[in-house]
Amino acid sequence: MKTFLTLALTTLGTAAVLLGQFESSASGGGKGDGKGDGGVAGGSTDCATAVAAVVGANAFNTSSATGSIAVGAGGACGAHTIYKPNYFTFTPATTGSYTIATCNNSTWDTRIAVNAACGANLSPIACDDDSCGTQSSAVGTFTGGVTYRVIVGGFGSGDSGAGSILISSGGGSGGGTIGPDVIVGSIPDISKYGSVVVSGQTIMAYAIGTTSCNIGDALLDWFASPDNRHPFIPQNIYRIKSGRIEQIGLGWGKHGFTALQGTLCGSCTPSSSGNWLGVGCSDPYSSGLNGSQGGCGTRSEVNAATGVFPGTYNSGMPAAPATIGRRIQVNGNDLNPTLNPSATYLVEAQYYHPGDASAGNDNNNASWRSITVGSLTSGAYSLTLTGATNQQKAAIEAWKTADAAVTLVNADVALDGRFILGYKVTDNGNGTWHYEYAVQNLNSDRSGQSFSIPLPAGTVVTGSGFHDVNYHSGDPYSLTDWVFTSTGGAAKWTGGTYATSVNSNALRLSTIYNFWFDANRAPTAVNATLGLFKPGASPSITIAAQGPAAAAGNPSDLNFDGLVNGSDLAILLNNWGGTGLGDINNDSVVNGADLAELLNAWG
């Protein structure tokens, strides 16, 4: 029997997701106590000591496991037994939709149930069967930072074998990843190229290596230019300092030209030639290759949402400047250890590919890795990679890794792409609070043109700031900073408009922009507004965040204008079912109780 389960998992706590083969009668093969009797390869046979799974493929082998777990009646299932379970934990970095699947990755009949805790005979929160062939797929909204338990097993006491659970961001009715799916499996090396003085500043140049993996279930096109069916690979450097993550350098993107068929990410089914990256296969590009100026293309030709770019790239672009041209460029002051004594650093690479995007698999294409800054030699600081590559995690997720007080929120633009908002609020201890925001454009072609946080009447704003990253080497974009205002009930940063110039400074693909201010009001739930640069169906999107609260007054006055009227009702209805603005009675959901509060306060 096949399984497909859709559920929302947003309760702060630990839940157990059970995947295994189903047999209607429980007989033999184990204690039924939530522990296995045999060994494991990949997962654990003890729910309490489950090993960590990551977004991507997670191999297991139940061949030597002999246990089983009894599951009580509940959801869509009667009481039953799941045999030979292996357990994993899964802790998503951000709140959002994820798919957990055995589709196309195991060969036996499976069943999925969700428990609120480890243990036998628990009534599952939900369960289902039969979705993708004879395998299982669970799609749910998971809370960032909460640990869940994923359990995979076999059908009956005599049925076992090797397989893989695939965890991917985004929901779907199939088996996790369908079609080609390219990720950065490793950032293996880094090169430096010296420096050049530009307008009195010492600009240093670097490149990083990338090993890609196709974790999908179809070949990934990899045809060299002038064919555009290949990846575009931009690279970035970031600094985390004084509670803020900032992008301090970017490079153009490497254009792929041929694919080898390696095994970095597991078993590989190789393609017949370098024109495709096989299923499960990896392809290494060294930092020297990625830093080769002739193979680097301008970002300005790439549609971030579709992954499409001209087959013949760099049309009309100037020749690469010597030494630093087209490579990752960083101002030496941003790396100087004397000027940045407590800073930490990281590099990030991302793949844009038309086939990957059209399959809907482009939200997991970025990975990051930590670096340390060494001595100044040959005109540039030496950079050393440290730690493991954080696969399928955008650079902004490193901020939360460094600081648990950071909140990350995915924000998708309909028929376009994704931004990720990070924010943190700190009590300054003097009657003011510091509000810190960072927005990463993961793959939105419409890009960002403004960012604003609502301000209630009487809010005093000080110490505002903005940070972006400089384009270079002939990329045509303006370097003009966004302008800050705090009038009209909002703290707002605004860049140039598309109508004024298509090359205005916008929050474009694979970049992070920062916004901050201090205010004399404590934080509360608000909706941030991200204005979009390119024309489209909607001029902006709203994102759940925190901002200054109104002074003590009527909690039903949601727009802080001193009245409770239709404007407040519209805000409440727009946030119906959510947990932020409009939750008048503070019960963590906007619903009829809040509506009653508002109507009672009308006027």
C-alpha cells in the first residue's frame, strides 16, 4: 500500500513521524515497544536516540533490524504494527512546508503515521496510506527549530532492505523531489588572487570551489554554451559581526560546461555523457575553475525565478579587469582582523538552472561553509575553510546558527520566487529596543525595491541603517543606497524604481540587504512589507515579523490610529488563522474570539 499524508506540525514540541510497511495484524518480530532488536545503518532503532536527518537524501538499511512498534487507532488508521523501524530526527531551520518521502527511494510497501511522542500504542495525530506507487510521502508545515522524529521500516517481520528517505522543502503530491534537483553538496576549496586599489580602497579577489549533486530522480541537463541548459553558479562572502549578518562580497557566476559523474552524495547512476548529471551523481568544480574569468557570466542576464539566461552569455559586457575582475570582490577593511576582532565569516554558493527551476526544486540550491581569516600575503588575506558544508541552507541560515535569538521566515512571491527574512529584537536596557532585519533574495526575479516596518504613533526612531553589497566588473546596476524615512506610520527603506531605471539598486538574486533602527517601544507581532521591483500582479508582499508596539491602549486598534473601525477589521481578516497581527486576545491564533473583541470595541 502507498501512503500520502498532509498535516500541519507547528506545535512547539517533539513529534514522531513513523514510516514503515503496514500489516493489519501485529504478529511476531519484536517487542512493539518503539525500539528495534537489531542493528541499523543510517537511523537508530531507539526513538530516544534517533540520529539527525538533513534536507536531502538520508540512507538507511533495515536488513538487520528485528523490532516493531505498535501504533494505536487514530487519524485515518486503525490500530496496526509498523515493522523494523529506524528512527531519525529532523529539525528544520525555518518554518515552512517540507516533504518527507520514500517514493522512488525504497522498493517495499510503506505506511506513515505521526505521533506526538516516542512510545508504543499511541494514538497518531494523523495517518494515511497509498500515495506514490507502493511508497509513502508526508507533506507538512514544520516549525523551524522544533525537532521531529522520522521512522522508516519494512513490511512484516521478514521484509527489510536498504533505502533512503528524501526530505525536501516545499509540499507536493509526489515523492519529495520529482525531476532533476541540483544542490551544492560541498564547498571544497578556496583561491585568492591578490588585490587592486579602487577609488582608494584595497579590493581583494577570491573564488570558491563547488561540488554539485543531482538528488532528483531525472537527469540534469549540462550542455555547454551556446546552449543555455546548464547551471549558473554565483558565489558570495558574508560576515557576522555585532549581531548582524552582512554580505561583504559577491562574484559573477560560473557557467557550467560538462558534468562528471561522482559519488559525493551517495550512489550514482551515471549519464551517458557529460551533457547530463546523472541521478544521485556529483560534479566537482574547483575554485580555480570557478574563478576562471572567461567562464564567469554576469548576474544581470539571469532570471532568478526560472533559471533561464542567454546561451551566449556576457553580451555587451566589458573585458574582465585584471586580477579582481568577475571574481568575488571584498574590501580589505571588511576582512582586516584588527578592525573585526569578534567577527566570523562564511562563503556561499548557489546553482541556478532552468531544468531545476521548472521542476520546482529551486529552493534548496544554496549551501554555505564557515571560513577563517588568516595573514595578509601577496596583497590579500588568506581565507581557510572550516567545518562542514551546510548543504541546502542559504547564507542567512548561518545567522540563526550563530544566534538562536534570530527568527527566519520564508516569503514566497506568487508565480515568482522566494525571499527569506531574518530578524532579531534586542532590549538596549535604556528604554529603547534595537530592531535588526536581513532579507535574502533566494530566487525572486521580481526582486526587492523597498522594506518597511509599521510604526505606531509616538514612536521615536534613532540609529537607523542600511547595508547592501557592491556589484562590479561591468554589471550595470546602480550602487546608490536605499533611502530611509520614518514618516507616515512606517520605518521604510526605498530604492530606485523600475520605471525610473531597470538598473536601479534592487535586492536581486543571491544577495542579502540589511535594515536596522532603535525605537522607544517594545516589540510586538507586525507585518513587514517588502515592495517588489519588477512589475507584476502584486506590488508587494507581507512577511510576519516583529516591530515596535503601540503605547498601552485599545488592543483592537490594530493600525494605531486611535479608532477601532473598518481599517482594523480589514487587518484582522487579512491575518485570519495566523498568529501575528490581529491576535487581540493573545491566544496565538487570529479567529472569531478576536473578531468579537474588535466588534465590542468598535468606535
